Amino acid sequence: MKKKVLSLILAGTMTLGLALTGCSGGSDNGGSDYDGGSTAAEDTGSDEGGSGDGDKPYAGITLKWWAGNAENNPGTQAVMEAATEKLGMEFEVEVNPGGSEGDNIIKTRMASGDLPDFMAYNSGSKLYDLNPSRGFMDISDWDIVDKFDDAFLSSVTIDGAVYGAPQSSTQAGAVIYYKPDYEELKLEVPHTWDEFVDNCKALSDAGKTPVYFTGGETWATQVLFLGDYYNIAAANPTFADDYTEGKAKYADVAEATRSWTKYEDLVDYLNADKSAATVTDGNFAIATGEATHWFILTQQLPLILENAENPDDIGVFGVPGDDADNHGLTVWEPMSWYVNKDTENVDAIKAFFEFYYSEEALDLYFGTYGANGPSCIKGYELPESVCSAVRVDMQKYFDDGKTVPALEYQSPIKGTTCEQMTTAVGLGQMSGEEAAAMYDDDCKKSAVQLGYDWK
């Protein structure tokens, strides 16, 4: 896939095909002994699989699903194609836009009962916003739930009901960077924000674009702000609880305000097309060295590496704070699969999910597409083919215990206009302090709607 191909947003539905690209060179899983029929129709009494093909009990069933481009990736496609071969069901995907537009679409469709069989959507605070019991199935009693680690489960459990299953690996809100620029200018990975700004100046003086900003796709502009949460939590360990209760505000906590004012420090170091550039443009810019740094979710790594000459040219580091000895990483739990509570294809979805979380399918997914971070499947280790940006750069933060879940996994409160404000500050249209105060007002509306007593 080349640069412009990735930029297409599909308007309707399409049939999945297999494209073996990404962070690794593919995976040979021909020796698996997975029994695709172990959860088939004959075990449940369902007549879903009554096609007469005993080896493919769900032949003739088409599962409709909904996701963004990041989830409709070669790894997912590879696993779905393998599931069709083993179990018989076919898949039809509708690709949705990201950000607030996608959020509004799903809320409308949930309210009208117009959901596909299953879909990919956020875990954490965004799930709370949906009131998921209206449209999603509680999968607490499904066997696959025992495979998920506690951190993930806490992000998809509401009032004791488990709604989600992990679509991919963990990821982080971090700086993805082009290592050859660092090697050329003999720069070191920065462990404080001042060091990072100094690196940006050195890159600018050398005629390079220090930071890529994607103002044309506003959801991505939030990542500097959201990814800086490690530094807020390091200085204020009770911030998540205090924030939820309305006792801590972004405009009142110095480290929290700093998450907004950091944008101001970068205004002179951004790409010329910063107001129009898209995430697809960012993927290509970092892959080719058109720009050096990008604050983005590491879910973009496999897409970046599709265009990178050498996968080891791409690295990751956490958003720097003020303490060089405590440089950490803000971690996101993966996007989740959610099942339509009114689907007529429960047995087929269960069978597909059991396959999806088998070692064979996990190796196929990560071997095909790569990983965004360490896995949240208990006992599973990523294949050696996964890129060094994940296996080395990100893994070190996990090994050193210098990670923290993003705030949206610790608090249900998140303002609805965050991406508009981070875009405005990034483009120099308002100050960080102004944005912090406005965001507090936005979060208050969210808190009140959720029943919290914010003053």
C-alpha cells in the first residue's frame, strides 16, 4: 500500500481481501491443531451452520462488522480470511470515519438499533459515553474473557458487565520518530521536555521539519495532550480520582496546564501544511524522513512501516516531562470488539472470537500486521518479527515499570471538544492556558451528565 491508497475512507461496505504487509514479513502457521468446529452449531443446538458442510459449520453466514481503517488492517483481514477457511463464515466490513464524527455516527445508530453483528470501538471513557447496555452484549460468561488481563478488562467492564474483547495489542500516546535524523545530527533521545525542544531547534537549524502536525484530521492532534498524562500522574498520583470528583482541574494543576502549553513551544517547528495534513500524510512523512517527530498513537506504526525503507529507522519514546529520571509512557488499552446484543449470529461470532484469540490467529495477526505495543492476552508473547520500536523501545518502559494507563481508562470524564481545542492551540489560535480553562468547562458538562457533582 502506498501513501495515497491509505488515505481513502471507504463510504460503503467492501469484501475483505488479504494483503500481507506491515511491521513484519508474514507468518507461517500451517502447523496449528486448532479445531475450528469446537464451538460450532452441533455443540450449541443452533441451526446456524446448517449448510451441510461439516468441516465449515458456519458456511453461508455473513458477519457484518464496523471499524475504522486502523482496525480494518491486513492483520485483521488475514485472520478473517483464515476463519472463513476454517469455519466457513464470511465477513463484510463498513469502514467508519474517526474522531467525533465516528462517535456521533455510532451513537445515532445505537439509538436507532442499526448496528452490525459486531464492531470495533474505544474502550475506557468513550465506552461509558455510549451507555453500552443499550446496544452491546454482555460477554462476561464467554470463555475467551479468561484470556484477557485485568488492565484491559477494567476498561470494558461497567456495572459488572464485560462488553469488549481486545481487537489488537496495547498502544501508547508517544513520539514516533525517524532515527536517521538523530544519527545524522548526533542527537540523543530526550528525557525532558527542554531537551526535546532543543532537539527540535537543532533539526530546524539543519533544514529539517522537527514535528509533524495533522490539523486536517483533528483527533490526532490530541495525542501530545493525552500522552503527557504520565507526567501529570507522576507529579500528582491522585489526579485521576481528584479530577473525577471535580477537585482537580487542568487550569489549576501546574503539570496539567503544562500539557496544554507544550503545544505553544512547538508552533515554530511544525510542517508547512500543518492545518491540512492528515494522518495518512503523517504516516508517510515519518516513514520517509520528511519529518522527524510525530505525537501519535502507536497504532500507526504498522502503517508507517509500510513505507519505511528499514523498519529499524523508526523509533518510539514517551512524551518527556521535567524529571529526566522518570521518563515514562502513557498507555492505551486496545480498541475492542463489541457484539450487537440483537445479532442473530451469536454462535458464529463466538466461534470466530475463539479462533481470533487462539495462538495460531494471534501469531497470524501480529506476524502479518505487527503490534502497536505489548499484548494484553495472558501468557502470549509477540513474535520475533514484530518491529524493534515495539519489542525494544516500548518494551523497556513496561519492563522498567514506567507506564501509566491514559486518563480515559481511570476516569469516565472527557470533554467532547478536546480535539478542536488541541488543534487550535497547536495552530497558534489560542494559548494553552486559555485552552486548559475552556477544557475544564467542557469536562464539567460531561461530569454533570454522568452524575458527578462538579463545581
